[in-house]
Amino acid sequence: AWILTQRTASRAQDWPFQHRAAGTLGIRTGRDTFLIDIAAPIHVGEERLGLLVASGLSGLTNHHQRILSCWANVSGLSIDNAKRMVLARQLADTDRMTRLLNHAAFQDRLGGEFNRVRRTGEALSLVMIDVDSFKRYNDSHVHLAGDRLLPRLAEILP
């Protein structure tokens, strides 16, 4: 946990004594344990995302620390960018008022489901509803009333 509080890479040999006690700085994979030789925290701003580590190395220098720090920074930015892309896609596919899929995203999802049932032979059911006289309700009660009604209907559907 100590290394995650740091901002740059550091060699295990340079860590404070209490953080490099024998046998405690390793990564266990099955039966094998790899002792960490150098590690760099992966941060985006103040958010701690993970740790980039290297094992089985000798002769590490400050240059190696700078390289690993750069890789950790790029990794953090890549992870952050991927999160932002997922969020942007969700926002683009979702109606702001109802939080349901918009028409284009619905068509994409429906096409994917049709492909899936063709491939697997499973059944597919689709239920569509028509809100009777919604236009008349919307026109006679001012559009704000319709704007309040649609999210409530959307909550009932799932």
C-alpha cells in the first residue's frame, strides 16, 4: 500500500525498511512468487488505479525508474480515457429524460439480439407499448406534464 501513495516509480531496494521486509513484496501466481524489483503507482489525478511492477531485473538505475513512471502515467491516462469513452457511449445511447435507449441504440441492440438468436436458436420476445392519446395529453396539459410522465412510465417498464 505504501507504494500507491508515491507519485513515481521506485526500486524495492530504495523503499523504507518496514515496507521491504523479506518475503512480503511479491506477486503470487499459482505456486510461484515473483519478488518485486521496481514498482510504479498508476494514478489519474488523486485516484489510485493500480500498480505497474517488474520482477527478475538487476542493475536498475534512475533511468529505469523514469521509464516505468512514464509507462505508469500512460497506463493511467489510457485507463481514464477508456472509462470516459464508455461513459460517452452510454450518454450518446441513452435518452436523457427516460434513461432508456434512444432509437439508434435500440435498433443496434435489436439487430444484435436478432443475430444472437439466429446463431444460438434461442427464442426472442419483444414487447412494445403505445401510450394511448399521449399527444393529446401532452398538448392539453402542457409539455412539462408529458416530460414528467415519460420518466415515470420508463421506471415501470424494466
